[in-house]
Amino acid sequence: MALENRRMVRTKNNIVRKLVNLASDIRAASSLDVATDSVLSAGHLINMPSAGLVDNVLLERRQPRIESAFGLPTPLTEWWHSKRIVRIHRDIRHGLRQCMPFKSTLLDEGDSQITDDDRALREKYHQFGIFSLLAVPVHLPDGGTAFLSWQSTVPGAAGAQLVEDAYPGLQVIAYAFVDALERNHLMEMSTKGRKAALSARERDCVRLVADGCTIKEVARSLSLSPFTVRDYLGNAMRRLDARNLPQLVTVAWRRGEIGFE
């Protein structure tokens, strides 16, 4: 028994070491292509070969280049990016309260407390050949949460002991990859130097955020719903190539869209 336990510990340490090395490759990568390859390599190590990304749940930015590199079919990404999916998805709600990787509450758990919407989402996943999913939440400085995930066509794959042993290494990879996205975005901003004017309402929302207002306070001040405010801020982020609210305020100020008194 003791020999078997030592063997299991060595196996666990070995896979975590490999994953940490892949995370180091991501941090040292000169391009997102290299970083993406490392994420996929991690998936092969845990027998979950495909990957997925939600860049920021609160104010989501599309990442078509990453989605394509991960091999995600366009119909799947278009479905996933619908606002309704993000708002009702069990894994998203669960992940906002989690720090460690977790297997999908939608695909890998029982049917207790499953709603009709949940069943419809699960059936949609099955249509795309996804029967098991492991999600790793990455909590961002602006209060948002990104998710890096690995999927499998094999039911229950996320619950394998090999996957559970890999949790620490997968978490390191997820944070390294999201950090690589941020570095790449800042580099693109510095080289492109594009300027896109905000609409009056978008500018109002950004100005109030710069003044320290929460989304609910912005909504109340402008007589809008919080969802509408998020839409305006999301549009402003896309126009100014900002990844989060602090960066949006900074870029808007530098480009003269808002001013500070």
C-alpha cells in the first residue's frame, strides 16, 4: 500500500511539473500562437484535448483568433457568445464563487436542481460533441472573471483522478494564459494607435465609472437598466480596445473622450 501511495504521489508531481513547465512556456511566449499550443498540450496531458475561453464574463471580449486556434466550431462560439447563455449558465454562476478548477456542474454532475434551461444547454453541448468539461476561473483585477476550460467527448472525463491531480498546474496555466492575452492586447494597442469615437451615451457611462460609480449607480443616474449600462460599456471597450474597466477609463481619458475635473 505504501509503495502504491508513493507511486501515485510521483505521478501527480510529475504531471504538475509538466504543466508548470508549460505555464513557463506561455509566459515566455513571443506570440499567442505559442501560448495557445501550450494550452492544448496541457489538455492532451489530462486526456481532455480541446479547450475553450471566456475572456471576461462581465464585459466579454471576443477572441476569434484564439477560438479558431482551439479548433472550436463557429456555430459553437456564436451560440456561446449570446448574452442569454452567459447570464443563465450554471458553470458561469458557480465559477464566480470559485478559486480552484472545477468539473462542469452542467455536464459532469447529476440532475438534481437542473432547470429546463440547464437541460437545453446540456443538450446543445452534446450536439457539439462536448460531454465533459473542466473549467478554471481566473479572477481579474477589475472584478471580472475569465474562464479557461478543457473539454472531452468522453462522459465523466473531467472527474478522472489524473485531472484532479493536475488542478494546481492547470490553475497556473490559466492565469499565465490570461496574462499573455493582456500583454498581447497592450502590445496591439501600442502599435495600432487607433482612435474610435464613443457615442454620447457610452461617454456618459464611462465618465460615471471614472467618477467611481458602480454599474448599478451608473444605471440609476442615467435612468437605464444595469444590463443596458453593461452593453454601453462593452461597446466602449470594443471601440477603444480596452480589456477591462480601469483600462477603458485610462484609454478614454488619453484620447480625450472624457475629462477629470
